[in-house]
Amino acid sequence: MTPTYDWFLPTTGDSRSLVGGGHSVPVDVGRAGGSLDTAGRFREPDLRYLAHVARTAEDLGFDAVLTPTGTPCEDAWVVASALITQTERLKFLVALRPGLISPTLLAQMASTFQRMSGNRLLLNVVVGGDRDEQLRFGDRVGKDDRYARAAEFLQVFRGAFTAAGTSFTGDFYDVTDARTRQPAPVPEIYLGGSSAAAGPVTAEQTDVYLTWGEPPAAVAAKIAWIRGLTEAAGRQVRFGVRLHTISRDRSEDAWRVADDMLAQLDPSDVAKAQAALAASESEGQRRMRALHGGLTTYTEARQLEVHPGLWSGIGLMRSGAGTALVGSHTEVADLIGEYAAVGIEEFVLSGYPHVEEAYWFAEGVLPILRRRGLAA
């Protein structure tokens, strides 16, 4: 299968820096008057700007945009719904947290979205790895139980899309005759997770396993793990990877951008961010932190290169996906080829800022990938 390429909606705001854009960890920097002055460089996630990002992604040929979830973000459903009429073919990979909404209500929302958008909805299930974040929503269910709950949630959700509806009784849900007003295509369901509890729900209920950007050999091992579980369940899933990208005409220019990003950071702020990330319950977050070993002092970006062209510097300040493809357009295309060779079929990408980096990738890397048969 020819790989597909998605982009990202920066619903926390956008910037040329690792602070003030994406899921950067709050450490009293940036506009609050801390060590980094982002005045004039921070872009508010208002509707006009997010529409600009979405239309850019659509115009450049990206298939979908990931719309994240969490209290630092604007609400994913509201944003995606607002952007339906701003786009024509772009799909929206909307992140959601099972347990914070009824599966029947979600089925109603998703079914409506499908009809209103022309079947342009995808769903990214986020079980949650930050205890404090879960408690903000009143969710006191433990991590492994959150995966078990997600499995039940998705079973009810899928059943509600059938003409006959569904009734279900489990440990977390007791639902009678769940259904939608009118049947619609069930959105493809994405889920990522590195802990043992993530495997069964992925194998039984999802369509795409989405991993953060570890080196290709580590990603290959995760693919083998999930593939074994899905085959035992008599199912198949596709595999995707979530990465950032810094691509330029020359390799040294791309690494200079990474160096500039690091130069804007205060090591004490990095240390605070890493301490906050260390408290996460997420196994995937632990693996992201392990890539750079908690390093808070450095002299150049390449000290954080964990595989040729794979840079872990994003994860110094950002939770979640913490690695970037860095290099010339050809070098980035080469690394994408490595991921495709181990089984990755979908690349969910982003870059700071999200309009400019979308152009760098689409105009520099995609033509090379097309010539190699790695993009439609």
C-alpha cells in the first residue's frame, strides 16, 4: 500500500519555537514573561489561523489533519466542526478520550459529522497517560483499566452505527438499544499505546495503530507485537507514525533550524519540563524521554540525534510525540523510506510553524517520495 501523509492542527497556538506551540509543557516561559520572549512570534489558535493551516494542508495534498485533545488545546470537536465548511476533501483525525463522553453520544456526533462533512471523519482514541490531566476531567480510573474501558467503549460505539443498534453490559458500560438517527460509515479508529494493556484493545477494536517516532528498529518491534495480536484475533490493522519534520534544501540548513530552536531554550526550563514529563504514567512518554536520556545541556542539535536524521530535541519541551525528521529533502525521504520498509503506511506530521513547514515538506520531500513510489 502506498503510504499516506497527514498534517496537524496547532490548537494550542503556533510558533517558530519549541515553546508556545504544540503540546509544550508549561514552565512559566514565553508570553507569561519568563525566560523566552515569544512576543510577535506566537500565533493564537483562532479560527482564521486554524482555517489557514487546514486549507494549506488540503492545498498541498495532505490527506487529513490531526486535531489534538487536552486542556491546553481548543476543543477538538468544535474546531473540526468549524473547519468543515473551510475545506472540501480534507479529513479530520479528531482526538477523543473514552470515559469522558458516552459512546452512544459519540456515535451520534460522529454520524452527524460524517453526513455534514461528506464522510471526512477519523477518530484518534487517547486513553490518557497524565494522571493530573485525567483528574481535571474527574476521571479516577487507573491506566490499565482505561484501556479496558476503551475496549468496551469502542464496542458500543461500533454497534451503535449498525441498523439494528446494540445493547451491551460490561464492567464500565450498561447500554440498551444504542443507535444513531441514521446509519453512516463508521470512522476509522486510531489508537496508540506502548504498554501491554494497549495491545488487546488495538487488536480487537481499532483500524490503525499509531506510534510516536522512535527509531525504525524500535518501531518495527512494536509493529511485530501488534501484528501478532491482530492476527490472533483474526483481524488486520494499518500502522502509522507521528513525527515532526524540519526539511530544507541542504542538510546543514535543516540542522541550523534545529540549533536555533535549542538556542532559544533555557536549560532550567528544560529541566522543569522534563521533571513534569517524568511524572507521566504513559509508557510511550517514558520511551520518548529515554531517547534523549533527560539531557538538559547541549551545544548542538546533533547531540540529540538518536538515529540518522531522527532528532529527539522536540521532546525536551513537548509532551507526546517528541522526535523530528531533520535533514535535506532527500535525507528526510530516505528516513521515511526506512519507516515504510518496516511497515508504516501513514505518516502524521507537523512542524513549527505549521504553515511554513507544511510547504517545506510538500514541495521538497513529497516529489521525491512520489518518484520512489512512496506517495500517491
